[in-house]
Amino acid sequence: MNNGTRIKLYFLPTCSSTNELLKDEKYPLFSALLCETQTAGKGRWGRKWFSLSKGGIYISIKLPKEKKYQIIFPLTIIELFNEYSLATKFLWPNDVYVDQKKISGILNETIHRGHISYTISGAGINLNQSMDEFPNPLKEKATSYYIEKKRKIKKDEFVDKLILKFEENTKNSFSEIAKKLISYSLLKRGDKIIVSKRNETYEVIYEGIDEEFSLCARVGDKMLKFYSGEVLKIER
Ligand code: BTN
């Protein structure tokens, strides 16, 4: 499938993980792979991404190794849900939320093969799943478009729009994309949050996101910067 965009979309009914399959050399840059289900969907930090429901979207895109490409998916997903009248928020580093429930997560992987380097950006988007379809531990943490709006979206239509919007967003600079994304932030300055980084957790006060896209936080008078990590809890 190709909608006159630079991104060429491939479809498979199922695969292990769209991020893994796209590592195959046969896929050039700007290939996107969409699968109806995944048998070994991967999340960040070695987590699994529940991918057995056909109501979800599992899609990855092979992209140049440039920082801006790592933050296009969350912005694109937020902007697209807006068009479907669902207000979603950005949670650093790469998630999309409705209130305190996750509706989409992104896994970026940078691959180095000899002289060639590229990024694979993979998005899991909860579109048409009902609450029953999520396994128990996810029921409290996840939501979908269907759960929020009580109506379904045609998957093909959503994916076509997603590709077009993603492509549009690639035309902007890193700072333009970052600025827009931060304007949708779920976190507000002064929020008490728990951030994890590898095996450590930190209880901090959120200060903002800097020009390098690091999370800036404070403990007392001490400023901390997180280049990577996860926000585990927001206390308001
Ligand atoms: C996270 O929030 O931990 C990131 C989840 C990323 C899931 C997507 S689904 C499509 C792509 N293929 C994978 O195996 N993972 C990503």
C-alpha cells in the first residue's frame, strides 16, 4: 500500500514483533509494517506489549537515525486522536495517555549494522479493544479509544491517516516537534512524580522537559536530569 507518501506500508496478518521483522535488510528506510496481531510484542525496558487483540494497532516504521524521528509517533497519535474528538496527553518519554491510563506506547530501537545505522520506531495503539480484552494487570492501567468513546474506528482509515500525518510531521525540525509535543504534556510543573531509571526509583518534583528532551526534576534544591527512564506515578 502507498498513499503517495514516502512511507510504504506493508501488512502481515501476524508476526512476532513488527520492530523485529523490520530489521530485515529487505525493508528500506521509510518502510512501515502493520500486523493485525503480534505473538511477541515488545515494550520498553524488556517488557511485553499485549498484542493478541485485533482491536489494537501494531505498527513500526524504519527511519533515519535522527533524533526527531524518535518523537514523531506520540505527536502524530495525539493529533490524530484529536481529529476523532478524543483528547489525549503526552507522558515523557514516549507515551500517550487519557487521564492516568495509557492508550499508546512507543518503542524506539537504534540499529547499527556495519556502516549503516537506523531507527525503528514501533507504536502500539489501543483502538477498538473492550476492557474484557485486556489481561487483568492491564485493566487498571490501560484504556482504548473504544473504552473512552463507546464507538469504534475503522482500522484501515485510522492507519492511512496515521501514515499521512506521520509523513507531514517529518517535515518539521526536532525543536518544532518537541515544542508541540510538550504542549500536550500530562505532567505539570510542580507535580510530585516517581521516575524509574534502570533499577532505581526517584521521588521528585517535575520541572519540565529541556531542549534535549530530558526530563528535569528537583529533589529539595537539587536539580536532576533524566535522559531516559519512565514516569511510574503522578501524585496530585
Ligand atoms: C511501551 O510502552 O513499553 C512500548 C510499547 C511498544 C509496542 C509496539 S507494538 C508495535 C511495535 N512492535 C513491538 O514489538 N513493539 C512495538
